[in-house]
Amino acid sequence: MFVSERYQVTGATAVEISASIESGIRRAALAPGDLLPPVRALAADLAVSPATVSRAYAELRQRGLIVTAGRHGTRVRPRPPVAARRAAMRPPAAPGLRELSQGEPDTRLLPPLGPHLARLAAEAGHPIGYATAGVLPEVAEAARARLAADGVPADELTLTGGALDGIERLLGAHLRFGDAVAVEDPGWANQLDLVAALGLRPIGVPVDDDGPLVAGIAAALAAGARALIVTSRAQNPTGAALSAGRCAALRHLLADRSDLLLIEDDHAAELARVPLHPLAGATRNWAFLRSVSKPFGPDLRLAVLAGDETTVARVAGRVRVGAGWVSTVLQRLVLTLWRDPAATALVARAADSYERRRGALVAALADRGVAAHGRTGINVWVPVADETSALTALRDAGWSVAPGALFRIAAGPGLRVSVGPLDDAEIPALADAVARAIHPAPDGGFTA
């Protein structure tokens, strides 16, 4: 059913038509995934030329609100970059439905912030002014030490409001509208949404358990990619982690690419139970991001960004003319967490717990003839033949997981199951439900 059957798009110009569709998205009359009318059909309804509707659709695509997928038509993006009514953004879970779709850490294993906030309040000195705000020297020193321990050069660094904020600033500082970006496929849904919202062109790179494929990156570079984004460990949604061999091969491939911006995202950081094999420094322009949200809490919007002098200076400059700086209160809070042995111990406990639960789920699925992937992190990726039928069957059985369509460009269909809220005792029942919901097939990796 086209949305015109329940929402009337209006307008006599391209600007008015695009504004009408955006309004529908904002007011939740148009939902994510809704099918828009074909260009000629909408043009006939509005008594305008097809070229006018085409311009409206093009403007909405450029802003990341809609996506055109060939024979599948033009649809509202799964998460368009415009604030909609909260009920439409995340409808309440059905009663009794076990929620495993959000990809969030286990809140039971996050360090409590109260004691640290109380200590900060007791130690509060003179208020920070505009002229003196910025990256605190003691935070920079601690961050450099933590990165150096993992082999990441961090002579130059700055702070951003989380990993995605850092990626946005990096892409904005180096690329222009329409430039191509090589991204993992399947890959982080928020990142794919960001690339679309910036008007950039994503080129999907297939992924296996050892990270993005060398041949896939080579093909993306040949197709004109000006930036490459790689997840170091705990790749979302597949759990892939860059291996030593894959890292060496990619370093060799990227060695002569002086025109490429390399972005590494190590969001798992202290939660990872595999060694880090960084690509940092493989290209002239590079950046390595490590956020604190997964180990210490999603509300702590801070990431350390290390890189070459030019890249870090560009990001720091954009922060200065925009938000100004990452709150020094937040910086001090993170520093106290880094220095607290109890917080460190709790993060280590969380890492062990995720490792155990994720591994147990993958093993339980394998016992039931279901291929699944989850080498690191808090997610398990299950390739399926039909996402819709599998999702429906799981919901009927009381389980909510994320559809693979949120994470894919050309990769094959799948489901993402998050183990953050999952209890050990639930794993057998979940594995049974997944096995009943899909038809196991030989494991062909993550690609179509």
C-alpha cells in the first residue's frame, strides 16, 4: 500500500512536496519503511510534472530521509534524520515480549556514577570559563597512556561527544556532498544513517569474522571511496574483530593511499576480550576513536580521538566553532572512572559475562543446526533466508530481535540478537525459538 492511500502528500513545487513528506515523517503519519508513490503516480495526483516530483525525491534522498531501492520502490528510511513523535520512533514493547533488539550494554554491569559524582561535587573548584575550557591535560595524559598500551600512537588527540559525533566531524572535515565512503556491510545502523544524512554515498564492504575483506576494500577504493570506516573489535552487528593477518593485509593495501581518510572505531574498548590490531597510521590521514559508552554507560557521551596532526586539528577546530568543548565535568567524571579500581573490576566482569553469554548462544544455535556469528562484543548475527518471517515467528514466541535490514546495503538477510539484557538461563529457550523460526542453511558468511 502506498502512503498516499492514508496520507495525502501535497504541494505544487519540489520544495512544497518535499516539505509535505518531511512533515508527514515528523508527525508520524509516515512511518519508517513506508512506501512512497512512484514518481509518475504522485505527479498525476498533484497535477505537476514528473520532473518536479523527481526533484523533491532527490532532495529528500540527499538529506537521508528516503531511500530508493530499485524494484522495491522509494521508501522512508528506517531511521530518517528528523525528529518524529516519540511513539513512532520507538513504540512500546508488547507485554511479555523479551526485548533483545536494542544493542545496549547490560545496565546491571555498568559502574554506578553516584559516588563519583559526589566526589566531583566535593572537589569542585572554580567554575570553568569559555577561555579556559577544552581538553583537560590530565584527561589527555590518561587517554594517551591507555591508547599507547594498545599500540595506538596518540601524540595528537582531542575529544568528541561520542564515537558517532567524532565520525560525523571527521567526514564533514574531509569530504564533500556526494563523496563515496567505504563502510562495512552489514554494519552499524547509526553509521549508515549518518552517511545518508550527510549526503555521502556508501559503498558496502563485505565482512567476515576477521573484519572487512581485503578484496572488498580494494573494490571500494577502485570505485572512488574517499574514506574508509573500520570497526576494530565487537563489530555491530556481526561481532567481527580485526585479526593480525587481516590487519597486515589491509596495511599493505592502504600504504600508498595518501588520498584516503581512514577511520577506526574501537567502541568496545575495555570490554573486548581479543587483542587490538590497529590500522592507525596506515594512511596519511587517519583517526582512531575510542568511546566510553559501552564499558561505562551510554549516557557518558565522550570519545577519545587520536590521529595525524592535520586530522585532529580539523576535528578540534570544528568542535571549537560548534559545541566548543566536551564538558569538563564529564571529562573529570570519566577520569575518575578510569582511575577507580572498583570500576575497572566491574568492566572486566562485564567483559567476561558478555563473552560467556555470547559464546553460549552461538554454541547453542550451532547445536540446533543454526549458523551464527559473534566473535566479540554484545551482539550475535544470525543469517536467515527471510527476515520478515523469522522476525514474526520470534515475536509470536515472545522474543524481539533487530531486523538485519537496518544494517545492510547489499549483504544477505539476517537477524541481530543482543545479549546485553539476556540471562544465561534464557539461552536454551532463545536458541530453540530461533531454530524454529528459520530454516538453517549452509553458512555462506555475511554477504549475499
